[in-house]
Amino acid sequence: MLSDYTGLGRNAYKVNRPLEQEEKTSRLSRDRRWTDEPPNDEALLIKINSTYLEMVDRWYWQKGQIQVFTLTAFLMLVGFSVALLFFPQGSDRGLGRWAFDIFFSLLFLGLAWAIWKGMRMEIFAYTHYPVRLNRKNRMVYAFRTDGTVIRAPWDDLFLHIGEGTVPTVGTTYDIRAHVLDDDGVTVKDTFTLAYPGFLTGKKDLPRLMRVGEYVRRYMEEPDGAKKNAEYSMLFNPVEGRREGIHWSLIRAFAPSSRYPWLQLLFSMVFSLFFLGRWMTMLTCKVPVWPEEIEEECKIEVDDPYRKDASNNPKFGFLEGPWLVICVLTGLAVLAWVLVKYSPLSLLFSG
């Protein structure tokens, strides 16, 4: 699975710096369309209405994947450590043996610390970091990873195509928003405005621009709220609560949602992502907008374009029973692999 955690944890966006030439070159204008293709929300929405549009953050789609990799590394480390205990120690406790024990102990502590730092990027944090765009007062609100909120006028944001890096792929792209200082050059704050997920380089740039155009249309065009509300049919059920176990299952298997047979073929991998996502969500807090922001974003009772997760269509076999079959299959395969190929089983087999 390809992941991009640009801007999260130690990879946080750099601020208090001047704009770079690459950012100026990739700047996006609000006055014209960003793509000739139809806009697309890419299942990022939480809710939409005539007052504001709210979306999940760029890390939401891959939530829990860090836990899969860090937990795997931890289990391998523990398994190797336990296996060492069964090797003959001998009676010689010379300098070489003591040096080995000290070196391995320090290595174990260092790796354990690194694994914990990786896990903390997601666990005991927030279930998601929403971004809200208010078309009436022209304000944008975005949750930071520390729980504070960025507030910035839409018309003052510096929007451009940002870049990130995935080791197995290379450069990835998102639509990034900078809050500039009064000098118009110094970057005070940064957040990602749009990122559809599963991007694998320049060939997927059109997908990114369709999401960006969806946002731009909502904020800039007179009938933007109407057009977007008519188009959007699926909303993330995370407003004021954690996502349910069913939604975690849907999200975990989403990369192959168009190809159900791949969901079954790679069920062990997707099942791991499901477990990592679900367990991560259980440790996280639900973000709550400050009262003053909610006051600025009041919705009319009879708003004709008001839509949220309560408007989601009913799911069918492929979004329900089929995913249960896949996850049970994946967990069964995972259990078999752990029993047959764990370090201790290999040790005792001979």
C-alpha cells in the first residue's frame, strides 16, 4: 500500500519562511477553472450546505496504516529478542558477550523508541482533522494536528500544487494552502486543501485538479453550492463521533472497491489495514469546532442544499456481506501465517 504522510508529525509543513519559486510557479488562480474535466469530491465530504462545505483531511483515507507497519516491526523485534533467549548462552561471559548484550539492548531500545514515535503520529490524536470552507463569510477553518484551528480568509490564501514524497513511488501532489504574513511573502501557516488519496505521481494530477475544482466552484461560483450538492452522494459519517466499524471496513478495502476480486485476493493486507484503522480510531478524540466558529457557520433550517451522512445511499452486498467475507478470510490467512511462520515456530520446528 502506498501512503503519503506529508505534513503529519515529523514531516510537518515548514513555516516562517519565504515562498519558494516552485510554489509561485504552481500557484492556482481562483478566477478560472482549474481543469476542464468535471469536478469530483472523491468521497472527502463530511457535509455540505448553502453556508459551508466540510471535508476530511489528507491523512484520513489511510488512517491506521502506520499502526500496521509499526506493529509488524515491533512484533518482529520482540520475536527476534525472544528467539535469542533460546540460543545456548554457554558459561563464557567474556568481554565479547557483554559487548553483544549491551549493543543489542541499546539497539532494542532505539528501535522500540522509533516504533513508538511512529505510532504516536496517529494514536491518541484526533480521528480526523476537518477543513471547513464558509462561502458566505469567505472564511476557511482547518484543524491542526495539535487540535488548534487555522482561521484564514479564503481570498487571502495562497493556493498552489504542493509536493510530497513516497519512497516507493516518488513525488506526490496535493493542493496546498498557505496563510501569508502581511508582507505577502512569508508563510505563517500551511494546510492541505485537497488530496484525494491513492495518488501515484503525475499521471494522477487530473484527479487532484478535479477535487480542487470542486472546492473552487463551491467558493467562487454563484451556483456552486447547488451544483456541488446535486453531485455529492456519499458523506463520511464522522461529524461529532468516531466512524463506525462498518465504515472502517469500507475505508480499509476502498483501494480496490472497483475490483471486488482484488479485495478477496489481498484480503490479508486489507484486513490488517482495517484492524489498524479501527484500533487507531478507538484511541483518538473526536474534533470539536470552537463555539465561535459554529456561530459563524449557522445553517438555515430549510436549507435546500443541506446534505450529510444521513443522506448516504443504502449499501448493497459488495459494501456489506462481501467485505465481511473478505475480512474474515484475510484474518484467517493472517492467523495461519503467524502460527506457521512466527520466529518461535521456526525455532522449535527443528
